Amino acid sequence: MTNAPPSPSATTMSKTTTNTPGSQPASAPATAAPSATNAATITMSTTAPTSLLRAQHIEFIRNLDTRRDELEYWLTEHLRVNGIYWGVTALELLGARDALVPKDVVQFLMSCYNADDGGFGGFTGHGSHLLYTLSAIQVLVMYDRVNVLDREKVVSFIAARQNPDGSFTGDQWGEVDARFSYCAVSALSLLGRLDAIDTAKAVEFVLACRNFDGGFGTVPGAESHAAMVFCCVGMLDILGQLDEIDTQALGWWLSERQLPCGGLNGRPEKLEDVCYSWWVLSSLAMLGKVDWINKAALVQFILSAQDTETGGIADRPGNLPDVFHTLFGLAGLSLLGDSTLGAIDPTYCMPRAVIDRVRPKVAPRTGAPVPPAVTGPKPAQREL
Ligand code: GRG
């Protein structure tokens, strides 16, 4: 399966010239007043799709792994495990799990497992990193195949990433980032092993990434960014610490991300991008404030970014689609109440039905004590 690049802005390719950055839309959404600190935005096309192209999106994802003659397929090789998570989750929301063969997917994921340290790389033979380890665990949980893991070994890889100040490094090379705090806590929660880390110190670090505007950055002192808000709020939610957040300030900052075209940006003065329909909206959902944006305008923005020829969703209308934006567009529509899609859990970015199934193992949301460890089968009992 191919997938999208790490930074959408690095690969955005325009299919058409119908969007005109800098011009104002004919009618701005009623509740989405343009912020004085936001950049100019696009004009929505009147010929853009207005309904969900469900069948085309399923075909788009099903075909991703057949595009091996395309440069992008190989340029994104290092992210393949993330791509599988994005594609599998999107298919789950579309009610189309059978579009891929779970056994083959699990087999490929396990080819990316590094038995020496217990983590997953982004591709077969690549070094272990928390980003890929979480994606692999998420897919195994969705397929109910966590039994293939040497659970204790995976837990030891994740726990070993925690620093004395509570932060996490993604891999052995030492980069610290709030994303990795989310990855570690989400993954351990899904494995029922939050007891393996110092959760109080983990919370302390994430709270140190909070800024005066209510948002969160990658590290203490870094600019607030919506993707980091998702990571920090999600991590605090899993650990039952949402009370630590100034929900009024953060809710205001998040709702200011909506631009006149209906789309959301990730920080002031930046362009709208479909993926923020997830990072911003999921954060608002965790805070119980989805109504603080103009939902109808955002729905139309996401639908407009669908590709009518190939299926899939792009970062913004008129650009080429990829699986990253396809997942986060669909996930956003799900949070916005599209009843033709499966419901998504805003904290885990996994189908709500899956989280409900594993709920006894995952952490509570109420600040109650972390649940006891769940012991997995012995490695000898594992099978693909
Ligand atoms: C389970 C959904 C889920 C995530 C796991 C890995 C992770 C936790 C989160 C990643 C968050 C992240 C860094 C997303 C990328 C967001 C993005 C579009 C970044 C681009 O930033 P800029 O500065 O673009 O290039 P802007 O939009 O600011 O111009």
C-alpha cells in the first residue's frame, strides 16, 4: 500500500487552477468569521462534489498497493506502516474492511517488526520508531490480532523511550516531541500496560508544552499547532487529565482555525487543509465543543476536496488525493455526524466500535486509576 507524505505541504500538487488563493468567497459561513490573524483563503468551486464518493474512495484505497510503478510509491516507502493504518482505518469507516486481505496486512506488518528491540519500523528492515509502533498496534487492534505480538517486548520498547523529565524519544536517536508522548500513551493504553511508564511525569511534560494561547507545541516553548493540540489533548484524555486544560482558551484558539472557505488551518496565517478537519475537530470533540465551528461549511469544504476521477481526498479542492488526507477527511466527516460512515473515537482515531470492544483494557477517561495489566499469550502461542 502506498501512502501520503509526512508533511502534506511538502507534496501538495495542484490538478487544476480553479482555486484562487487570496480571493474572498462569495458567501462566508455564518459562524466562521475570518480571523484577523488568518491568511487569505480559497474560493470554493460551484462544480465541486457535494456528496460522499464512497465507492470511489474504497477503490482508491484498494488500488494503492498496485501503483508500484509510480515514484510516490517508493518515495513514501519509509511511511508504509503509517499508510496501512490510514488506509485500514478509512476502510473501517467506509464499512469496507474486505477491500484488503487482513491476513496479508498482518503478515506485512509483522515483517516490519524488529524482534531485537520490540518496535516496528516504517517498512521491512527499517529501524524501530514509536510512530510506526503505534500504527502497527492500532491495525492489529482493529483486526483483533494483537495476539501475534510479543506484548511484553513491545511494551519494553515503548517504555524505554521515556526520559526522566517524562518526555519520549521516538527512537534510539533521541528526538523529543509531544507526538511521541501521544504515541507511547495511546499504544500502551491499547495494550493495557500504562503501568509500564511514569504517567505523572508524562503529563508534566505535555503540560509544559502548553502556551499562553491555550494551544500546545511540539516541545516547551514551541508555537501552538493543531496537530500537537490533538496529541497533547488526546494523551491527557487517555490519562484522565482533561481537567488540566483551559477549555475556554483552547476552544477559542481551535475555533479560530476556521477560514471563510469553511476549511480549517493548523495555526494562524496558514492555509486550510483537510487534515486539520481531524486535528482541530477531534480536539474540539474531546473538549465537547464541536459546535464552536460552522459544521456545514466544513462538511462542504471536505466534500469539495474529493477527487471525482480517482476517488480519495486531497489536502484542499483541486489538489491530488492521498491516503493521509482521505482518512482525515473521512474521520472529520464522521465527527461532523455523517451517518453513512462508521463513528470514530476522537481520542484514538480508531472506530468507536473497536474502542468499545477493547474498552475494559484501555484507560478510563475520568481520572480513575489506570487498569491492571492485561497479560498476553506466550510468544510460542502466537500465529499469523
Ligand atoms: C493516531 C491520528 C493519530 C496520530 C498519531 C503521529 C501523530 C500521532 C500525530 C502527527 C501529527 C502531525 C505532526 C501531523 C502533521 C500535520 C501537518 C499538516 C503538518 C504540516 O505542518 P506545516 O507547518 O503546515 O508544514 P502548515 O499547515 O502549518 O502550513
